[in-house]
Amino acid sequence: MEFKEFGLDEDILQAIDYMGFTAATPIQEKAIPAILAGKDVMAFAQTGTGKTAAFMLPIMHMLKENPQKGTSTLVIVPTRELAVQIDQQIQGFAYFAGVSSIAVYGGGSGNEWEQQKKGMENHVDIIVATPGKLLSHLNMGNPLFKTLKYLILDEADRMLDMGFYDDIKRIIDFLPKTRQTMMFSATMPPKIKELAKLNLNNPEEISIAISKPSEGIDQQVYLVEDGHKIALISHIVRENPLMDSVIIFSSTKRHVTDITRALRNNGFAVEGISSDLEQKEREEVLNSFRAKQIRIIVATDVLARGIDIKDIQLVINFTVPHDAEDYVHRIGRTARADSKGVAITLVNSEDMYRMNLIEKQLGKEIMKGTIPESVGISPEWKPVRSRSFQKPVRGGQNSKGKSHSNQKGKPKSGHTSDKGLHAGKRFGNNNPKTKEN
């Protein structure tokens, strides 16, 4: 479906064309007409499906058709990175549409607080904000939302996971009761249903199926206990010197610090990103990474959503993601725009069951590779719920010393293999002198 079929303003269509958009995505096809019709929307779709355009294009169209004084739109998001990204997309459209916006988030200096305060007092059309910082401004009496018409809760499930449920409820108490509300979420836990029931009026429900990883991603799983993970990562990165853009995801800030320190001690150009960094520091790290001054970034899931970095060649999951959606978000940082990439997930004994659930959700079994003897010993693939001891195997062999293979010498689907660790040869040049860390 082409965007002109929605009946959008000509300036909006010109902005769409300028930014290189072609056909509408499934979420856009369903959400744009509903929003233009004035309906509340409850949409379930993942990051990367075009959600931002799905809600911003119709809102900009309505602002063009019926301009008003004062802030008309509030977009609440879980992270500062997503706030900045959405604000940048709005500014791209606004070049033609004449709509003003500001991103409001924490982690900055006192000057940023004053800039945000001034921007809101000037009644920009659209405010994109994280819950905590917006609530701070509200409690100080800074912004006025008397003219608000549109409220968007983006990545609502992630905001609830991060503990923002009460903050969101308090923010909504400051807003006019009569408004159009749109909620976008990747999943539908009970609290999302509760939040929707309290704040959406007879919403149109839109559900887009769980996205699948790009076909250009070479997905691999290595069976490795925690004590050998750093050595394995060092081995993989050294064996693939042409891979100069690597992201390592971990679930905790402590892991980010430990991994970054260990890899730096091993001679790699690496930096860590987590909520401990100020916004300016994060941007400096990301800019250095884009400029190839840093080869490796270690990050919490905050980087899996809301950040678009091109030409990532390798993604490593230091820990198994919480679910299939998070898995797709993480590995989706590579193989973007029809390119190729590699995604490696490190799985210890306790995480085998979770990895198995992810495979079932995605409808795909991923070949299990074992680590080389120079690195350590791999546990045997046993995706059971209990935390029972997994008998180790050495060099891709089972407890009897036989390879996990069928009679033709090929690994059985879902079983372990040592094929994956030779991926250094499949990734690219193996000569470690070709490129420095």
C-alpha cells in the first residue's frame, strides 16, 4: 500500500518521499487509518516494524489540517535513546510539515534541564519524553498540557518492565481526560491490559505477528559456561579481524563493566554503554563506534531498541535474552538493509531451557557449537527446566567420546557440533595481522 492512499497532506507525502520511504509496513497500513479516524489504538508490534511513522504521520497530518496553539502531542518512551531517535525522525518530517518538537530525558546537565524547560514553556507541538524526567518537570509545574489532544505510549511493555507503571499513571493524571490515546507494545502482559483498560476508550486492536530475524543473519549458539565466555569472545573476535563493528549484549550493568574491562585487558578497542553513562558520554561512544575508532561496544538491552547503527557485522549475546522478541531485537542490529551479519548467543547450562523456548517461538532450531579445547569445555545440550548438572563434553563430543552426528556424519538438528567455532573462516580473513583490534 502506498502512502498517498491514506489521504495524507501533500507536505507530509513530500517528507515521506524525501526520507526514502516507499510502501507502508503492515503496522502502518492498519494504524494510520485508525488514527486518522480519531480512534484510540492498542497495537502489538515489535521495534523495527515502522511504529514511529505509524503514529507520527497521521498526527502530523492532523496538526497540519487543524493547527493549534500549545502542545498537542505527548509521546512517552522507556529510554533516552528512543526519545532522541523519535525526536530526530519528527524533525526529519517537520522540515516539510512545520511541526516543532523536543526530547525530554534524564542523564544530562543542568543546562539540558533548562533547555527542556524552555522548550516546553514555548509550547512545542510534540514532546517526546521518558517517564521519570517528564514527571520531574510536571512536579515542578513546568509544562502545561491543557491543549493536549494526542497521547502515545511507545514500547509500553518495556516501560512497565523498567518499573514505570506508577510514573505513567501519575503523568496521565496531569493530562486532559478527553484525548486520543495510542499504545504500542511488543507483548501483552496483565499490566498492559490493565493500563489499556483504564486509559483507552474502545480502542481498535492491531496485532502484528512476532517478527522473524532477517534471512541475512547467520545465527549461531555456543554452549559455554560463564567462566569461559570472555575467552571464547576473545577467540572469536581475534579469528575475525575484518569484523570491525561488534556489539555484545548483556542483561546487567555489572556484566557490561566486567566484560569491557576484561576485553580491554585482552587488547581490544572496546567501550561499554549502560544507564550509568551520561547522555553526552553515550553519544560520544556511539560516534566513536560509527567512526570505527572503537571496534566493540558492550551494552545492556537499552541499545537493542531505539538505536540504529548501520554496518554491524557481529552481534554476541553474552547472556540469553529474556524472550524471542528481545532476541530478535538484539540480533536485528546486524544484517540491516539486506546486508549480511552474524549473531552468536552464548548459552550456559542454566539458560538452555530459555534458549529452547526462544527457538520454539521462532520456529527454528539453531545448531549448537561447542568451544575449542584451548578455551574450555562445553556443557551437553539438555534444555530442561531444572538446574541439574549438565555433563561436560570436550571438543563437540558426547560423554562416550562420540560426535553428536548422524550416520552420514552430519550433526542432527538441534544437537551440538564443533562446526560453529570454525566460523572464523566463514566470517572472513583469518589472518590476525590484517587488522588491529
